[in-house]
Amino acid sequence: MAPPLRLASAANRLAAAHAARIADALRAAHPELRVELVSVADGATHGMGRAYGSDDPGPTSAAAAVAALRNALVERTADVAVHAASALSLVSPSADGSRIRLAAVPARDDPREVLVAREASSFAYLPEGSTVGVTHPRRVTQLARRRADLVPRIVPSDIADRLTAMDSGEVDALILAAADLKALGLGERLREHIGTRQMLPGAGQGGLALEVRADDDATAGLLAPLHDERSAFALHAERACMIRLGADTRAAIGVYAVTDGETLFVHGFVGDPASGELSRLRWQGPFREAESVGSTLAELLLAAGGQRYLPGAAPPPRLRPGDADDFGASRGPW
């Protein structure tokens, strides 16, 4: 009997739920395949939904979790590393490049933010002065931009702890990732989806990425039926934008890419959580040139004023008048 295919995920309930979904998809694609789930601890993840999930991976926890899963591949204690795409967006693509390769990007789950509230039925019906639990500067900035009368409060990274904080009255509502609630079977807590035009998600939100050893063609072949090309190109664009910005989750950055036919549209913003000020732009290009489209959007964001929110970023290029419109498409080559 052939040995089982071992899927490694971070040691928390959210990551395990994502890995279980991949295991189910593999069994559906290969009925004879045996699949085993492997939990990998890294010292930076814990609980129901620590920061390493599709929601808000901090720079340290993301790097630690990615490194731990890749190490499991290298040491051959696992065959597939199941990453949250949001974590990979914060890690250099060159890391372990000679030993590890990206084998598949499954179809992306819902990338949107959602509102969970004790009483209000929607974002618009939150009373003035309501406290909203958030974990990320990206959400604080957009909350200030959309509803300056609301009060953001930092809540724990663990999703269970966030819900407990709300249920106990510490906050009136929460902004969470739709994909996380769904993965944890908590969809009944959702009050409203928040569209991406109102609140941009973080890079990779709702997506997964599957890595294997660079020389493991057999496992890569097993994962091939799970690969979704459009999701992969969108996530590549978002990651390229984040890398060019030199960003981590301490910065207020939202990036979201979506394809329409042969065109890839990438939306992004860089902002200031304290004031709610932000620079938001859209760039577009052929979807097969995803990395170029994403990195160009980053250059535009820096040139349009985002540089002042990223003091460690490289000096931006000079922007010619008319190259791009806020919330609008590009006007020719840049």
C-alpha cells in the first residue's frame, strides 16, 4: 500500500480547517489516495485562528509559520505545505527557492471583509460611537474613512477571543475575513458582507497556496487538479505589490486583484490609521503579466502620496500627469 500524502498546516484550528478542505478536494480528485493531516508548531501560532490564517498574519508569525511548514517539507515529515496566501505575501519569494516550489493555488474563497455584530444588522445601522474590534491598521484606516463616528478597538488575534470580546460587551462589532468565518463553521455569526469597493482586503485574503519539494514532481502532479489559474495570477499580482512596497502588516495597506476576461485589475491603497487619509488607485494589464501589473500599482501608489505612509520604502518614481486616476483605469503606458 502506498504511503499517505501528508499535508502540513500551522498548529491552529483555522489552518487545520483549510488543510482539511484541501484533503477533501484531493480525495475527490483521486479516490484511491490516502491523505494525512500534519500539524506543525512554530512557536508563533496557537488557538482557533491565530494571526497565521487568511485574516491578519503578522510579519513575525507569518515568516515563522511559512518557515516551519517549508522545513517540514525539507525534512520530509510532510509532502505538501498548506499556506495562507496572506502569509506568503509577506515572505520573500526567493526564500528556500532551490528546495521548495509553489505547486498549486486552489480557487480563492470569498476575499471580502464581513461585519459581525451583537445587535446592529448592518454596517450602516451601527449607532454613532459604536466600538468596532479590529486587528489590522488596514481596517482601522478604512473604518475611519467610511465611518469616522465609529471607534476602532484593537482585539486579540485569535478569532475565538475576538468573538468572546464582542459577546461580553467589550466591543459592539467586529470586522473579520469572510473566508475565516466560513472555514471555522461560524457563518451564522455574519451580519453583512462588506464589498471590496467599500473596504479592500489584505493581499492574499481568502486564498491558499500549496508548496512541495522542488524535486517532487509526483506530488505536484497530484495537486494539479486543484490549481486555479485565475486565482494564482491574482495572488501573484497582490504579492508583487506588497513586495515592491516593502510592506508588512504594521502598515495600512490593502491590495485586491481580480480578472475580467484577459485583463487583470489590481486595486490598492496605502493609508494612515490615525487620520484615515489614504492613496487608493487601480492599475490593469494582461492577467498573464500579473507580477508586472502588481509591482506597477505599487510604484503608482508610492508616487501618488503613499510614500509618506511608508517611511522605509524606496523613493518613488516621478509620476506623469494623467498616468492613472483614483479608482480608475490606467491611461496608456507608464
